[in-house]
Amino acid sequence: MKPSKKTIILALLLIAGGGVYFHYFHPKKTEPPENAIRISGNIEVTDAQLGFKIPGLVVERLVDEGEEVQKGQLVARLENTDLVSEVELRQSEVNAARATLDELLAGSRPEEIKEAQAAVEHTRTHVEEMLAGSRPQEIATARAAVERSRAEMENFKLEYERQKKLFEQGVASEEVFKSAKTNLDVATARLREAKEQLKLKQEGPRKEEIQRAKADLSQAKERLALIRKGPRQEVINQARAKLQQTQAALKLAQTRLSYATLVSPMAGVVLSKNIEPGEFVSPGTPVVTIGDIRNVWLRGYINQTDLGRVKLGQQASLYVDTYP
């Protein structure tokens, strides 16, 4: 706010140091005494040129020249769609960061602990089975699978040889012959796989497989210990810092959104309007000028030779050119 010369009302307020004196005069002007100190000046008001802190498109101006406004009254608005979206985005980030921190502070859930315990038991059982080797029942099952696969292969082999002779004699079609050949190949592959499984069962697990199973058990135990202990303090501190960071970003976005509304810093009257809705404004561009006409004051100019005759609390009479 800065003082400017506005001759707008017929009033008197003389400020001399800390003394203030109002003198209302009779309509009939009287001449001042011959030894009176004559000064000239202007009646002024305290005014404020209101402008936005951010650039933007003015979508609404709610006051006009001559209208009274109250302190804090909304004067104008900028288009704020992008600013509102920014606030909503930052709010969602705050919510996510707060949820993460709350989860860390709450520690591990019972379900997570039970799941980790089950993983430990499963890997331990697997290690024990590998160390014990294959059971006789498993070897017997694998041997029976070999016998079944061999019998199946022998049957398909006989069928293949029969279809081959018929095909060479021109009795069987090529399609039937090829089908018999395919069946024999599949049965032979099954027999080979069954033999490999029997061999593995008879030999038992290899050392590297046992070592791998033991490593899996160690990892499962470590994971269970970590889950029981809960998150590390540094992880919690990082989550707390992330929440503070998102809260700061939200506050900044909310502040920028508030800059899209222009309110009057004081009660007064609209002295002038400088911007119409639909215009784009830069930061600080005056939109309206508000003047406080309830508290007017006189700026007078005294000759240097009369300065010694002026005293604090001294009374004065005011004569206005436009009022007799």
C-alpha cells in the first residue's frame, strides 16, 4: 500500500506528531486572522493496488468502481483448473506416503510370519528328504514305471513292424504307417525317461542339489527372522522423510492455488478497475485500486520561515476550494 493524492470527500483530519484534531466549519467561510499560518495541501487516502502473485487468465472480477468492500472480501479470481489438479495429485502422494509409514510402524502382520514359518518348514523337509536319499517305495515305483513303459513300447514296436509290412505290400496306407511310427517314437521316449528317473532314484540326490536345498533353507530362516524383527529403523526414517517431502509439496501447491484468488487487504471503496474478465495478467498487474475513505488525512506544505511557529497539538482550520 502506498499513499496517493485523492480529493474525494469533504473532511478534515490533521496529523501533527501524535495529536489529531477535527474541526468542522460553518457553511459561511470566515477569514483567518492576519497572523495565521497559511499552508496549502491535499486531502489524501491510503489506497492499495491489488494484483495477483501469479500469472493467469482472469475469469471473474466481483467488484466495480464506487462499490464498498470489506477486509478479506473476494475481489477477483483466476482460472485454476491446473492448480486444483496439482493439489489433488500432491494430496494423493501424501496419502500414499502416510500409508507406507503407517504400515512400517505397525510391523509385520501375523499372516506374513505364518507364511515365512511355513516356507522354513517346507525347505527343511526337502533337505531332510534329500539327505535320507530315495525311499524303497520310490525306487519300486520308478522301476514299475520302467516296466510299463517297456511293455508299451514293445506293443507299439510290434504294431509298427506289422504296419510296415502292410505298407510295403500296398495294403496299408501311408498315413496309418506314419501314425504307427509316431506312436513307437513316443513310447520309446517315455521308456528312456522312465529309465532316467529310476537311475536318479537309485543314485539319490547329487551333492550340489543338497547344497542348493540347504541354501534355500538358510534364506528362508533369514527371511523369517527379518519379518519377526520388523522393518529397520533407517527404512522407517526414509518413509517419514518421504511423508514430510510430500507434505511440503502439498503445502506449496495449496499456496499457489490460494494465489488464484484476490482479496481486499482492507475495508474501503473501489477507486478504479484496471482489468476486465478474460484478460491475461502478469504477476503484480493492478486489477483494482481500493481506497480507505474513512480515514482521510491532509498533506500540507509549510514555508520554512513558519516552521518555528508550528507546535504539537496546535489547532487548524481547513478551507476546501469546492466548499464555501
